Amino acid sequence: MSMSHAKPALLASVLALLLSSSVLAAAPAQDAMMKPADHGPVPKELIGAWTLVRCDNVYPDGHRVELYGPHPEGMWLIDAQGDYMMQIVRAQRMPFAANDKSKGTPDEYRAASMDSNAHFGHVSASGMVMHSQILRASFPNWDGKNGDSHYTINGDELTYTVAKPTSGASEGAHGEVVWRRVHS
């Protein structure tokens, strides 16, 4: 599938997740994890829509692992209050043979889990450190987690590091994620 054909599908997925996150944010929180904490200001340079360039693990010896394969796709939307929604997917994904999400094979479920990452929450920054509060994530261990990441912006590219990624951290890897600003 070409990038021009993938963008409408990706945008539809992003909008669906954004709408579902808006519904969750508007609903009364059932537990403390869903209650937004007070968070600082979001710099104007972070506000907007971003498209994924790269999402790698970088190991101590310098080698990289492309977590979502070559040419991963993703969108990160940040509003003026710091509310965000992010989705990352492998460009080439394995469809479910049964065409039914509830009837996948173990391999299909594993691939679906490993080939995508979505979460929403709040982001702010102080200096060149981004503070994130994940409300809900496709990886349930991230629900309610807070984290800090150093970031840089060079032109239209934003790069941040993840000190302890969900895979590879035990071998000393850190994550490196690069986004490019979307201009409409």
C-alpha cells in the first residue's frame, strides 16, 4: 500500500482514537488513573500534528532495531492544553485470516500487539524535558504512568529519547523516536 493510500486509513484510525479519548475524558473518571493531574504548560513548539519518521531502540554498541520495521507510520496530535493522542503502526501488518478480531490466532494477536502502539494523555515541558502522563495505552502496563524524556527540535523534526523502552531495556537499549511536523 502506498503512503498516499495509507494516510486516509491512518487518519481515520487517529480520528477514531481521538474521538474515543474525548469521550473517555468527558466521562466521569472511575479511578485515580483516569483523573488528569495538574500539568505544566505545553510549549507552542510542541502543539500541532506530527507524523512519525523513526522509532528505534539504540543499543550500547550503537546498533539500532527498527521496532515497527522500515518506514513505520504514526500520528501524534497535541493540543494547546497539552492533551495528546499518539498512534504508531508497522507499515506492513499481517491481517487476521478470519477477518474477525475475536477469532485471531495466537500469532495474529502477537503481531497485532507488537506492530502497533497507541496511547493518550497529557504532555508538558520544562526546558528541553518533556513530561508525559499516559492515561490509557494499548500496552496496559503504561496506563497511568508518568515519564520524562529529553527532546530536541531541529526545524520541523522533534526527537525524544525513552530511557527504558518496553523492549530491549534489559540489554541496555534506549528508545529514539523522531517526528516531523505536519503542515496543512
